[in-house]
Amino acid sequence: MVHIGIVGVGLVGAELVAQLKTSSNKHLKVVAMTTSKKMVLSDSTYSRLPLTGVQDSLVHGQTADLSAFADYLAVSSEHAVIVDCTASDAVARLYPSWLQAGLSIVTPNKKGFSGDLDLYRSIQSLAANFGKGGKTPLAYHESTVGAGLPVLSTLSDLIKTGDTVISIEGIFSGTLSYLFNHFSSLSSTSNASFSETVKIAKELGYTEPDPRDDLNGMDVARKVTICGRLVGLDLDLSTLQVQNIVPEPLQQVASAEEFMAQLPSFDGYFAALNEEAKKENKVLRCVGLVDVKGGKSGVQLTKYPASHPFASLQGSDNIIKFTTEYFPNGLIIQGAGAGAAVTAFGIFSDLIKIQERVEGC
């Protein structure tokens, strides 16, 4: 049996609860849940919490206290896992203390694995699956890159089997995938401007409330950093080369509304980039690159020929290509890389990995 405490029961956390509720896996037991304001802990026997009416239970729960939450899980007679479904820097900074207490961690939160390098190294030194040795504690974060796609597990397998990774290149953002698949296509008859494409994506919920949070490339940069660090590179967001697609005059405007209002005045700039690519029978794609030997890791708007797999991508899919010694022509992973369901699936898969490792099955 593995005891689970969930931090953050919003969109992704609630979906994880729903998936656990309908699962036939009886080896994973939710015994604690918390939001930023309220938490619910099981009793002294660590009985399974009911997974119906979760939000109501939390509303009537006790005041949230992450220290008490972790302490409760740490003294459990079974191995316990904290699932961090937040995007909080403050929560990520608690990972080392949780690991030191013997608690495993599963998370889609990118902050602990792409932020401060000292924090990442501390997590590395304390987690058994990062090379510390032993059975537990463990830290799994598959869903930080590509949601439920097996990106990090594949990369880890390549490294563990002695393959030499040359580069990792991909469209890591569902938002930017959608934008450029629709704006820059050799087969589409759409003549929508860049600002119109961004507007539609925003209305469909593909972008952040302020689309600049997608267009600035930082979400992709975090994923590049995570992959690069797993390969052994000391990548850091402060030194990574990241192309901000937001036109410079719009980077500092006060609000998302003002940004959207002024974006049409730059449609000519984006149209010229697109036409230049089309003349070469190419398309524009925003791509993240881990350049293991060349030292040119970063995020950039790049032109790709029609024959390239990135050029034929559809919808908002992610696509990641590993070029290695064993796979010189590339190993490609493609599929939905965003959304609550697939992110929760990635978390659930990591929980099963921990359960199987702990129980030896």
C-alpha cells in the first residue's frame, strides 16, 4: 500500500482524484488533501479518504498547514507520496525537506526541476531514482514535460542503457503548436493574421489569460532546462538563449487587453516572416533545443521544410525528437502535451511506478 497526499486540488488535482476514484488499483490510498487555505487529513489509522464531494470536504476542513500535512504523512506505517499539483515556487522549495523525511514526490510542477540549480541538485542528491541509491524516497516528474507523454521516462531509459544523447529538439508547447500550425501552414487555405490566430487561441482557452506568458518562450525554456539537466547539462533559465516572440514594444504594456489591442499593428511583421518561409517551402515553428555537444540550447522561432515531421504537426500536439548514437535518425514522441486529463494520467503513471518499486511487483 502507498499513502498519497495531494497538494493542490484545482483543475489537475481534481482530475487526478477522479482518475484514482474510477481506477481498479487498490494499492494507492489517498489519505490527505490540501488547498492553499484548507486541508483534510485522515485519521490515525490512515483510512482511505472518500473521493466524492472532495471540494465540500475541503471547505469544511482544517486550516492548511504544509508542515503538519507532511508530518502526518511522514509517520505513516506505509510509504507515503506527496503529489504537488501546484505551480508554486514556495511548494517546490519544500521538496528537499520532504525527501529527507522519507516522503516521495510526484509532480507536474516545473519549478523544482527548472529553477534554482542548487534546489535541483539537492533533490537529485536525496532521491533514490536520481542516483542516490536505495529504494526510496523517489522523485518523479514525468508530467513536467509533455504532460502524459513518455518524454522523460524515454530520455531516462536512453541514458540508463548507455546511449549517447546528441540533441533533443521539439515543439514543447501546446499553445505555440496550435498558433503556428494554424498561422504557418503550406496546406491551409486560411488567411488569418497572427493577431487573429492568437485571439482565436485565447478564446478557445489554449493560451494563458495573458498570451505573452506563452509567447515569451519561458514555458518552453523550462522544459528545455528539465531535459537538459536530465542529460547532465547545468542549464539555467538565466543564461539559456530564449527568443521572446512578443514584439519588443508590447513586452511592457500594462495589461493583456492592451497587448491584444495593439498586436494587430505587428501583423505585417509576422506576415513577412511567414511569407519568407513559404518562399522556401518551409513553415515557422517555435522549437526548444537541447544541444548537448554544441552548447546552443535554447528556444527559437525556426523555419522547417515541408518534409520535416514538425511541419506536418496538427492541432496543439507536442512533438519531441531525440537524436542519439543508437537512434541517429531520431526517435520521435508525439501526442497531446497539455490538458488536465493527460497531465493527471502522467501523475497517475508515476504513482504506479512508485507503488511497483516499493512493493516489488
